[in-house]
Amino acid sequence: MGLFTKIRKKLTGASSASAQNQNYLKPDPLHPTLQENIQKIKETLGNSTDLMIRKIQIGKNRKYRIGIFYIDGLVDNKTIQKDIMKSLLTEILGTEVEEKISRDPLPLLKESILSVGSLKDIGDYGTFFSSLLSGETVLLVDGCEQGLALSTVGGEQRAITEPVTQTVVRGPQNAFTENIHTNVSLVRRIIKDPNLWMETRTIGRVTQTKVSVMYLKGIADEKVVEEVRQRLDHIDIDGILESGYIEELIQDNTYSPFPTVYNSERPDVIASELLEGRIAILVDGTPFVLVVPAIFVQFFQSAEDYYQRADFGLIRILRYVALALALLGPSFYVAITTFHQEMLPTTLLISLAAQREGVPFPAFIEALIMETTFELLREAGVRMPRPVGQAVSIVGALVIGQAAVEAGLVSAAMVIVVSVTAIANFTFPSFNIGISIRLLRFGLMFIAASFGLFGITVGLIAIVLHLCSLKSFGVPYLSPMAPFILSDQKDAIIRLPRWALFTRSKTTHPRNLVRQQPPQKAKPKPPKGEGS
Amino acid sequence: MKKWVLFFCMLTIVLLLLSGCWNRRELNELAIAMAYGFDKEGDQYLVTTQVVVPSEVASKTTGGNLIPVVVYQAKGATLFEAIRKMTLLSPRKIYASHLRMLVIGEELAKEGISEALDFISRDHENRTDFFVTVARNQKAEDILKVTTILEKIPANQMYQALQTSADAWAPSAHITLDQLIADLISKGKEAVLTGIEKEGPLKVGESKDNVQKIDPPTRLTYTTLAVFKGDRLVGWLTENESKAYNYIHNDVKSTVGHLPCTNGGKVTVEVIRSKSKLKGKVINGIPQIEIDVRTEDSVGEANCEIDLTKTETIEHLEKTAEKGLKDMITKTVAEAQKYKVDIFGFGEEINRSNPDYWKKVKDHWDQEFEKLEVKVNVDVNILRVGTTKYPIMKLIKE
């Protein structure tokens, strides 16, 4: 850590200088004259061309001059026209209100004229700019040291679409968008309970990103909620562009390959996590919502496990098989073929030996070549422009599948091992656990090539020990396995039928454990009196 | 921070120092030995190894133009020396963990096999689950030089054939190394090994021509059991004796035998299950062995005029079979007693039932064995008669 402290110390001077630039955030009071204000605002924004200023005059004899400020593109133009301009300019003409307005304009504007949904008073430049830049329209009246911020947020945004990263066959087909308001509403539409509480704060000195903490009052552990609040308040950064920023800044352990914060772009998943007593952190500008505390098994659970019948829950076992394959595939192959040939059945040994005839590299280098090629292909597949996608995949299939084997660079068995590993790696419902497994796979390959199965065993023990030491917001990462919680086993490796899941998971310390009536009552029974 | 740096330094040093040295061998650096043949030439051992040529075995190479194994031979004062000497001929070091067969030449077997077995059981690379056989009337090297076709690797052919015949045809026994050593060490049981023979000329057998003929002129075939006294081969059992040995030893899984009909012709019965038990007793200082054999049979072939629908016929058949089997076992035991070789493990049985008595006799057990009273009880149950009722022969005559 010493290194980082040093760097920070060096940089402190610079960072305080950058803070100086943001002096507009200081609560300087507004100037009473409109002209002065306009001058100052223009100056602060550097005459940016998307700042729109309309000057109008209202009241008897057009006595009052009013300035209307908004940022083009962030606001809904219709609202401004219909609910602000029209109300101010035409609808009050010749009415009683027009008479009264001469005395004290602001309360009248608020109470009787403006027909916008929500508005708030502003008295200083700090709030002025933060309102203006988040899409609100600000009214300043000449001669008043107060202004009004009107909610006119609008502009273009992406529609709600199907989830891209966490797809299901059966289940809701909508995903979060980049707009935090849409995202909150998507969760609210699922949980219509007054106990769904939400608090919003702005994080990021420059980006002023809205971050909302959502939890179910009475179910979520207050201590964890408080911990989340503290960790969020602790963040001091210039910008938040994605929830990943928040994740990295609040996670328990940075030097771990395993993610200790869960994320999802599915509203139904977030709702179910809230019902378990977890806490959701929504960040404006990204469809990925964070969930804490996270446990290891969570990353192997898909929403669909709960939507299909309970026997589908056995699919989870398959995912743990995939975990073993993805983690150990190449290292196991390398270890057995270079150290423990006696463990193979004779016929298999001969067929493997036949494939290795003429291969110039040791098995480990061979595995490394294939794994690296595959990782390259995968990275290219994600990163490349869509139109060239096909070309790359054809080349990839030929290079990996055929040419490498025919050219005698790698053995066919190695291609199979690497492909199985790759496919297994894609079966995880969470992308981020896949990244950790990928990383560990290479590490295990190294020790397998040096120490054989002995090394793999030691490596696995080290991984398990590390997992045992991890915690996410006070919850042991390996629970409900370590510490062992019997009642949580019904929804860990397998999922029992819905009527059996009558208590909430104890791992997250929910304050209310009862999910539904006891199984004796919940279990469906055939109607009485029917002959079988 | 310091702790981590130290940890990683240590890890790197350990990885660098230890990697690549310890026992690491790529698959294409191995000469996978499938069979060893041990012979004695003068006072030197001649070791023959059958090594797989992987590229000729695998399915992807369509050719099969070459023989999939190669034989390396070396002579040495001891076996280990001879095997290491093979590196003079072989590009790769002999890797013996996947050994399938150990063939011992008859000459060496007669001189004693304990020296040969010490090496092969002591070496850490070898398993103990391969079969041991004796080359009957010939040298082990000749056996390993015969090409085979259905299983392209001759050692595999020998392994599979021995296993199949031991399972379906009683007279052979698949003895693994650990079993053999246990038998040799035990004072109450002598060892037996199945014999193997090369039929036909070696000149043809060792070439590719052999397997290009529909009727290969040279082949390998198993014979009956070789009997050891101590670690020396002393004689060979006949086919019936070998069968009886397996009955007594509870090693019959399934076999076939024929019975005479009362009015001429033969009935063949298949043994589906066989269970035998040895019981040892010492009464008034006289040891006694009781052999109980119980078999379940079915009629597989009936070539005489009998009516298999009648229970009397079945009962009669059972009685004949019991008598035949009992005779066979009794004769075999008597033969073994004549040569004073307790291949059946009667001594061990006596040891189990009366250890005190065994302590007194174990050093001269072969003499006691000669006088041993052996009672044989055989119970044959014919359960099925196949899918037809009457013999075809009977139907034609009617």
C-alpha cells in the first residue's frame, strides 16, 4: 500500500488545484439583476452554444423581466413550450393573476402559473448549475435573488430492450437502460411496497452522477445499509462513468480475482435480490445495477433457475461441473500427460501419444499457444466492428480447429481440451466470474506444468483458502458452505421446489426470515374427496 | 506490501528451481512398453521388450503400413542392466507403467523366477496388474516377435485373449504379478501360470506377411497351466487338470463341458455360475480338506435321444455331471499329491482353520500334503435347457 500512498502524496498538490477550478460549485448567492446573472452564467459555461437563454417580460405593462435558462438536448422542448412559455406569456394575459404578480412574483409563479410537475427554489450558483446541467429549466426573475428550477428532463434516450448479457428462455424479457429514472421505475413496477426505500446521492465532482441505494426496509440488514452509505460517501472522484467505478471503490478486497459485488441488468433479478435482503446500487448512465452483499454461489445462479420447474435447478450442478472444467481442463491435461502417464488407460495413452507424435512443443507450451489463441479470438470477437465479425470467426475456426492440427503445431486432443474449457467458461450466468476463472486457469496451468497433480492440488487448496478468507460487506463469501448453513442449502447448489423455500436466505442476515407459509401448507395438494 | 513481494519472490524461485526437472516427460518422449519377455542365455539375462509405435496404432493414420510395435532386445548380467542397455537401441527410454504382459521363457522358469520378479516388483514405474505367462517349450523372445491382426498390438492380443479365455473357458488362469508373488511367498500354496505357445515358423510370424493372410501361419495360443514348486517350473497340467484347478480355486466364471448320454451321444452343458469353497479341518492331528463345488448349468447342446422336458432326465444329467466333475477334481488332487505340489492352497486353508497345527507342519508341508485327506462334494444344478425342447436328432428319427 505504501506505493499508493506515496503517489497520492505526490499528486495532492495537483488534485487540490483541480478542485479550485470547480469554484462554481461554491454556494455564491445569485445576483439580484438578471443582466448580471446572465453575464456570469455565460462566463462560467464559456459561452457554450448549447446553453439556451430566453428573456421574456410578464405582468402588467410587461413589468417583470424573466430569464429562462436550459441546455439544448437535455430538456423536453414540448414541456418548455406548453407548460412554461404558454403559461407565462399567453394564459395569464388579462387575468387577476397578472394584476397580483406585480407585488411578489415568485410564489405566484410557483403556485398559480407554472404547470410543470415539480419545481424547486434555488438561491445560489451551485444549485443553479447542477439543476441546469441535469436537464432542468431555470427561471430567474429580474430583481429577485431567488430562482426556480423546473423539472423538464427529457431528450433522446434508449428504449427498454431485451437483456443482452443475461438471457433466459422463460422469464421477463426487459433490461435496464442507461437512465436511472427508468431503472428505478422498472424495479418499482415489480415491488409495489412502501418499504422499498431509496436514497439518492450525487457522486463525481465533474460528472455529478446520480447513485441510488435501494433496499427493502425491514428486510435488509440496517448495518449493511449503513456500511453501503459510508462507503459511498467516502468516494471522492471526478467522474463515475459506469457502475464498475463504484464497484471497485466499494468492494472489500481489490487483490482478489473473485468479484465480491454482484451485478445484473435484469430488473427481475434485482427485485429478487432485494427480496432476499440485499441492497441494490443503481448508477445513472449504465444498465448494470450493483448488488451487495454478494456470495460465491450467487454467480452460478441464473434467473431461469427460479422460473422453470424445480428439477431445472439441477442444471446448477452442471454449472459447477463447468466450473471444474473451465478451471482445471488444460492444467489437468498437462499434468497427466507430462507427469502421470500411468494414470491413463493404456488405449487412451497410446492414442494421445499418437497425436503428440511430431508435435514440436511440450504439452504446456502447446496448451499456452491454444489458450492464448482462443483468448485473442474471444477478445477480437468482442472488440471488433460488427461487419468484420464473420471474417474473424471463420479464420478463428480454421486456425484453431484445423490448420493448427494439420500443420502439426498442436495435437488434436489439446484442441478438444481447449474448446471444452472455452465452452464451459461460457456457461456461467455471470460474466465476471468467468473472468476470474480464466485468470486462475492460466495460473493453474503454470503450476501443473511444474509440479503436476501435486501442484494442482496445492493450487486448489490455495484458491479455497482464499475464497474462505473473502467477505462481501461482512458476509462470508463462501456461505452457505463455509460457514455451513443448513437451511440455505435448499437454494445453493440445487434449488428445491418453491413451497420448500419458505425462509429467506440467512447469509444476508435479513431481519425478516419468513418468505411464505410453511411447506406443509404451501405444498399443493389434490382436492379432497377425489378418487385417485 | 513487503510480505507480498517476498511471497512472490519465493514462488518464482521455487518455480524456477523445480520446474522441468522432476520426472517431467512428454508423451512423445516415452517408449511405451507393452510386454516384457525374460530369457536366460548362459548366465546372462536376455530381455525382450515390445514397444508401441503410437503413430501406427492411432485411428487417424489410415495407413497401417507398418507393424505397430517394435521389439528391442538387450543382454545383461541383471535384468535392470539389460533394460537400461536398451537405450543403446531405442531413441526413447523404456516406460513400463503400462506393461500388459510378462512372458517368461521355459528355461528361465525351470531355473527359478525369483530373481526376475524382484526387479519387476521393486521398480517404482511398474504396476502389478499385468499378466504373467510362461512360454511353453520356447523362449520368451519368440513369443514377443509374432504379429497379430485383430488387436494390432500383440501384447494387447495376448492380454485380451487370456482374459476372455479365463472368463469363458476354464483351463487358463490370468495370474497378475501381485498374485504370483503372493503365491510364491506363501508356504501353503504353490504358484501356477498359464502357458503360451507360438505355433508356426518364426520367420513368417515376425513379418508383416503373417497378418496379411486370412489364415495367419504363425499365431500365439494359450496352453494349460504350468506348475511351480518354489520358484521353479516343475511340470504342466493337462487341460482337464487345469480346469479342475480353476474349479477348486473358485476361478471358473463360465465354461463348457460334455457329458455322455446313457444310450450314446453327448450332451453339452454350459456352466453359468460356479462357486467353490475350501474347508480345512484338523481332527486328531490329521488335516482334512473339504471341497464344496456348486455350479449352475444350462444345456447347450443335446445330441442324443433324451427327453429334456422330464425332470428325471435332468436329474440324471445332473448326477452324471456331478460324478464327472468329482472324478476330475479328485484325480487332479491325487496327481498334485503325487508330485507333492500344493497348488490349490490347501496349506493356507489349514493355516486359517488351525494356526497352531500349521506352525508345526509348515516346514514339511509337502509331505503332509501328500497324505492329505481330501473330500470332494459337487452339486450341479441344471437350470435351463435352451430354447428348444427336443433334440433335433430325436425329432428327425421320429
